[in-house]
Amino acid sequence: MIALKELKFWFICGSQHLYGAEALGKVAENARTVVDGLSKDGRLVLPIEFAGVGTTTDEIADMCRRASADPTCGGVILWMHTFSPAKMWIRGLTQLTKPVLHLHTQLNADLPWDSIDMDYMNLHQAAHGDREAGFMHSRLRLGRKVVVGHWSEADVQERIDSWMRAARAWHDWQGARFCRFGDNMRDVAVTEGDKVGAEMAFGFAVDGWGVGDLVDRMASIAEADVEALVAEYEALYDLVPALKAGGEKRASLLDAARQELGLEAFLTEGGYTGFTHTFQDLHGLNQLPGLAPQRLMAKGFGFAGEGDWKTPALVRAMKVMGHGLTGATSFMEDYTYDIKPGAEKVLGAHMLEVCPSIAVDKPQMEIHPLGIGGKADPVRLVFNAQKGDALNACFVDLGNRFRLIVNKVKAVDHPDLPNLPVARAVWECAPDFKTACSAWILAGGAHHTAYSYDVTSEMLDDFATIAGMELALIDEQTETMRFKQDLRMNEVYWHFAKGFRA
């Protein structure tokens, strides 16, 4: 994964001096036991570091300031081992800028029924302390995740891992830059948006470049590097005869390799983790980049076509969330339907640019006419996508806020597609085709999406909470009338929640 920063998460335990020095020593010891236990089971994607026990307003504020200032801190996990009066936390939490997870747990899963006394009760009273903390978190309107259960349980650790992955993606967005070659595809609405508002809300910037700047960088690529990359293609993929050495389209393959090398160099030198271009602005390019975006996505870059700058940001975020899993996340588009009643399916693809991380078998490298863009036939990887549970997500600019829209889907088998030379996936929507499509359209969902087998709806819920973004989830429980009413209520909530700044 390119440009992925290493992170750790701080574990802060709450208590107070009422219990005395001996009790506070046990609190710290027990908190370390929890941290060590969470770390050793191997279910968490990133490490946890015990940051201390907060017992006074000044201690807590100091820990929160240090966490906010630490560029390697991805978020803070809070646990009230004992009763920790929550007014002590106000100053610290109002200064904290990192994501928060509130872990409602206790040291021991079982009570010692035959020996329990008031000393034990006073020391092990997260049932008391976490409720006090929860009130203050709610009073402060603190966006956070709450995880309940014993810290050793698999599902508790898996929920913490989900939040860590979302927090890592949020951290990746802070200061991120996305490259936009050219402008938006003419007259298209949903791929546009407020780039200033996005940077205010999410911390990433979108830089515009002329495609000629890319052409200049491509011209500086050495022929030996082009030949070396083509050799890599030959080792990794099945090439059609026209692209093999001596084939009539071999020059197009060399040009595609130059595009990839030029693009990767341009993005890396500029500090970009994602990009977009448009087929309406290809001056100086021989072919629309197809192969290059496919392969760069597989390395971790975000991408979308047609000048769409929001989807590369989301593809990148979801690739970061899924890092260490299968890596199966891609730019996608709902292209066309098979509307057989009761067995409806969506055929997803794009003109060229679907990430091979979602391929079920070795991709084939092919070359075909495109029919748009007015350029030479582009090289691309052709494959079928994996089968199984997945999700489609997009985020859109509604003017006063951004909305993240998520649909759970299931990729299924399909007939051969001998005349469709693009990478593709076929899926069924949850809860059903008509409900899902109605809800997506009512929510203003885009035609461009980030499609993943790794990322879960819980990760995206966590991400939306951290980002302060509205979430519209379409899953097995969705009912059109309720979904429609939720959208109406959200209009009121987000109008007041965002205020005039949005």
C-alpha cells in the first residue's frame, strides 16, 4: 500500500484520587493488563499504547493535548475502570482532535460471588464510571464509537478493529492531496462539488493540473523502464496476440506502460494518493488511460473517471480500511441491469478502469476500440470479479453537507460476456433490487462508487461518525417509506448540526 503511515492508538483509563494511591496503582496495572490482552490476540490491525490513568482535570487535558499533537496517534480508546467524575474530562475532550472509542468493559468477566466486598465493588465499577462518562460524551455531542463487552471477546476486538481501520482512513485523509487532470466531465452534476467545503470538512485537498503536465512527465520516462514494465506485464497477465512482441498493437502496449510510469511518477512526486481524469481532455495522450489506473489502484491509489474527485478519495479511504485483508476494493459504476422479476441483477463496470484486486482469476490484457474520446484503442485488463458479499459506497455533496451512501450487495455468478471487453462484476442488492435502487436514488447516490469485499458497513459507519458525515445505509433492514422519512429528518438534523459554516 503506497504512502501508508504507521499509527498507534492511545488507551486512556479514567479514575480519581478518592480511592487512594494503592487503588490507583491497581487501576494502572489492570489497564495495562487490558491493553496487553487486546494486543496479543492479533485481531487488531494496529497497536495500542497505554497512555496513563487520568485522575484530575489537568492530567486529562494534558493527555488529550498530547494525543492531538502526536502525528502517530490515530485515536483514543477511553475506559473508566472506576468512577471518574466526568466534569474532569470537559476541558480535555473539548481540545481532543482525534477519534474516540469508548470501551465499556471491566477487568474480569466473572464476579467472585463468594468473596466480593465493597473494596472490589469500588475498584471494579466501570458500570458506574462508564455511564458517567457516557453522559458527558453525549452532553458534549462527542462523535464516538461505543463498544460493550469483555475485552477478551472476539466480537469486541473485531469491533475495535473496525473502528481502528476507519480511524486510520480518516488519518490518511488529513493533509492528503488528490490530483485532478482537467476539469469535470461537461454538464455532469454529481461528480462536481465544493472542494473548499470538502477540505474544511475532511482535511484533503484537490489540485487541478493540465493533462499536458502529465504528457511532459511521460516524455521523460526512459525506454529501458518502459521495456522493463512490459516484461512485468508479460509475467503477470495473459496477453492477447496483438500485444505480444511482434504483434500489430505492441506499440499501444508500450504507450500504456509509459502512461503508467509517467502517472505514478507524477503522483508520487506530487504527494498524491489518488487522481481523476476525463476523456473529454486527452490532449497529447495517444489513448485514454485505462491500464494505468487499474494497476495504480492495485498499489493503493484512489481513482475515478470523468473528473470525479470525491470517489478517488473514498476509494483510497476504503483501501486503507481494508489494508491487511484481501485488498479487494475498486472504483466501480452501476452500468446496466438484468431486470428479470425476482432475480434482478446489476452489471457493474466502467469504460476501462476497474481494479484487478477484485479479480477472481488472472486478468487478461487486451486492446479494443473504445468509441469515445477520439483516441487510439486503449489497453486494459479484462476479468470477472470475485463472488460473495460486498458493498457499494459513494459520497455526494448536498450543498449544506456531504452524505455517505452505502448499499450492501452480493456478487453472483453470471453468463460469459464474450463481447464485453472490460472488467466487470455482477451483483444482487440488499434488501432487494427495487428497494435498493429507490433508496439510492432518493438519497442522491452517484453512479460512481467505491466497491469492496473487505470493507464493512460498520467500518463505514465508524468512518462517517469520525468525519461528522451523514450516513445513509441501504441493507437487509431497509424499507422505502422509513428510509424516505429518515432522509427528511436528517435534513433538519444536519441543517442545525452543521450550522452556517457548511
